[in-house]
Amino acid sequence: MELVIDANILIAAFIKKSTTRELLLYRTPKPIKLYTPPFILEELSQHTPLLSSKTGISEKEIMGLVLELLYTSNIEIINDKELTEVKRVAEKIAPDKNDSAYFAVALYKNCEIWSNDRPLKKQNRIIVITTKELLAILGNI
């Protein structure tokens, strides 16, 4: 299974011990390959103060952990140059322009987006699945 991972999934995994964190850190019955745009780093850095206040970990440590997770896990960052051809289409279909980079990756990789951001479902081109829906697909691990 291949999915584009949205920043809100990583934020949820940091804030509390959860099913989301388990899906990211541990093996699942069906392998999941995750993709994301470089924009995720910018988006996560904007939320670093929130993550720091919720976890008690310094902002510097949060960013270090984010980078470690992104570069040592099965999350592949797709280079912006690879997304050039699909960016315009992604901007047209993304309900929020700030999320168009995730839609560009989904178009490029021809896969779904994993996000708990409900407004992303307000389009009919890319399937957006929540963590709850992902668990159902994986068989409620």
C-alpha cells in the first residue's frame, strides 16, 4: 500500500501515544510505503511551538526528531522538481492551496492521501483516508 502522508498525521503521532504513532513506527500486517512533499518540513516547523508545549520537548529536539523520522523511516520525500508537471492540477483540485503539495505527490505517485484533515475530502479526484479508515483497510491492527 502506498500513501501520501500529511503533516497532521505526524503532528498527531508526536502529541500523544496513539494508533497513528504505532502505524508509523511499527510494522503493519500490510506494508505501507509513505510519500510526502518537501513542504512538510515547512509545515512541521510552523507547528514546532505547539508540539514543544504539548510534549515538553524543546523545539530544537522536536525538529531533530522530525528529521530523524523522515529520513530513517519508510517516508520518502519527493523532490519538488519531480512534481513540476502535476503542480498546476494539484492546485486546482486541492480544497486548500496550502495542501496542494500533498495533492501533487498523490497525483505523481498515483496514490491516496493519509490525512485526518476533513476538508481535504471536499474534492473528487484524490481519495483521502483517515487513520480510522486506514485501520479498517489494514484489518484493525
